[in-house]
Amino acid sequence: MPGMLVLMGSGETSPTMVEVHRSVARRLPAGARAVLLDTPYAFQENRADISARARRYFARSVGLQVRVADGVAGADWVFSGPGSPTYALERWSEGPVGGDLRARVRARQGATVLASAAACTAGVATAPVYEIYKVGAEPHWRPGLDLLEPLGLRVVVIPHFDNAEGGTHDTRYCYLGERRLSRMERELPPGTAVLGLDEHTAVLVDLGAEEVEVAGRGGLTIRRPGTRAVLPAGSRLTLGELRGLTEGGGAVTAPPLPPPAERARQVTLEETIRACACRFQEAVAGGDPPAAARAVLDLEAELVRWSADTEEDEGGVEQARDLMRLLIARLGEASSDAGVRRLAGPLLALRDELRRAGRYADADALRDAMSRGGVQVEDTPDGSRWTTRPD
């Protein structure tokens, strides 16, 4: 098969990357041997669960039967993703995997898909993200696998380039932030550029045709001292043009944004959670329990779609479950309130008629009956109003 190299910024087993994976899988021969390298997260206690979720994702969403392996020899398709870049590097560099991955790219054979932590290892140097961001190590580089050297690209790869999880502090550039990345760039070998991959974004390199495509939600940033070029999703260029950008020359015309229908498919779980919560609130405020129920059902459907995600929106699925439980409880309350509203209005109208007819005893009896049912009636100069009384 014609060789492919795919680098992903994040979302590698999420709905946002399904079409990218399918486009690669369509190029595979019948009965292709597909391999998952679990090395980047092999130190985690939930290693087996992460692998199982990834295998289910590729089987159900991509139609690809994948097995977990510790080597890539003879594989038509190789995938590796979340975890620790340095943990993976230490093991791949000590064994045959690092050399085999380089050989695949150099020979321009097979499909090699590296995402998140694994993508970090592809350049001439690798940022030890865990050690810097979590442990507090001084910013520094580790030697990378340099998989892109056979393509004439002297670069480092930074996934999660547009990350914004920090809120009050800068977590762009794979949690390094501007201050640390700027410092680290000065320590790179001369002529080395930064390839920044946004979250839920992939760069696909057709190694045979030497064509490059950016796909997904964000863009690919080529960053050099004092200059940068940003290629949004939908950009297509030759490998030579990309090489020119990394060397500080050349120019590529950015394409228009994808059609709205295409952009709508590329929605993160966090965005879905917010949208469903807003729809629910609007439905409850408008006294429309069926619409509120539909918002909950849509959230549940998205939760199922994202349940295979092994890295991006870590904790997001559990957050969605918590929200769904809360909304279901509130839906019960809203449905009860809606029933009260449907009865309270006509009963108050009847009570007003009784009062106008001078039948005050009957009006008071009706008010007392409503009170026993949990509806408190208050007469004001502007008319009667009601509230529900807590049990």
C-alpha cells in the first residue's frame, strides 16, 4: 500500500477523528495487519482498559480489527497514542521499535498513526511534558525518534498546541505555555522548527504522492524564531511546500473554512455537555419537559459515542455522567412542576370567579385544598399568586 504518516494533536479515539481514521483505513489491503503499540501508557494501572476501549473504537467506528503488540514488524497499520512521551522513548530507543518506525517512514510503506504522546516522539527532539508540567523539572528536550528526517523535515512535534484547560494559566503547547516553549526553542539545534498540532486535528502525509493535508477542528502551526505560519483544517500542500515553511521560506494560501455541516460534526464532548445543559435549562424555563427530556437523551447518546476516548477530555465522560444524573433528577422536578402549573392556573381562575360571586367560603375551601396539595396561594393587590411548598 502507499505509505502514510499521520500525526494527531489529540482526540485520537474520539468521534472527531473517525473520518480521518477511515480515510487511512480505506487505503489498507484486505486482511490488513493492524497493530496498537500501548507503550506510552504501559506503566498505567488501567493499561488493559485503555487498550480495550481503543480496540472497540477502531472495530466499531473504523471497521479495523486491531491487536495490541510490542513490535511493528510486518504491520500494515500501526497506531500509538496517549501516555508519557519519555516513557515510550526510553523503551522504543532501547529496542527495535524505534528503528522499525524510522524504517517504515524511510521506505514509505504502511500506515503509521501517532497521536498525542506518541506524536511528541516523532521529531528530532521531544518535550518531556510530564516531567516539566507535573514534576517541575527545568524545561529541556530529550532526543526524539526523528521520524520526519527522511522527509527532509527538521522539526519537533508539539501536540495539544491550542490547549486551554489551564484557564488562569497558560497550558498551550502541550502544557508548556509560551514562557517555557520560548525558552526551549532557543535550545533547539539551528534550523529546527516547531510543528504545533491543535487538539482534535491531524496532519496526513501521503508518503508516495508527497502530499500533505490538515484535517479536523484546528490547524497546523509551523513556528520558527520570529515567524509562524498557520495552516487551518482543509489545507492541502506538497511535502516540498511544507519543508519550505519549516525552513523559513515559501507561502501557502489558506483555504476557506469547511462547510457548516462539516464543522458541526467536529464537536468536542465539552461543547456537547455545555450545549445540552443550555438546552435543558431553556426547556425547563419554558415549561417544556419533553424538550428537556430530549436534551438529556442527546447527552446520553453523546456519552456513548465518546466512551471509547482514551485520552482527550480525560474525565469528561464521567463529568457527562454526573451532569446526566443531575438533569434526570431535575427533569423529574420539572415534570412535577409542569403538572402543578397546568392545574394551578384553572383552579385560581375558578377561585377568582367564586370570590367575585361572593362565595368566599367556597373560595377559602378551594384555597385550603390547594394548600393541602402543596400549592400555597397568596392574595396580593395585584391578584392571586401561587408557589409550591417544599415537602
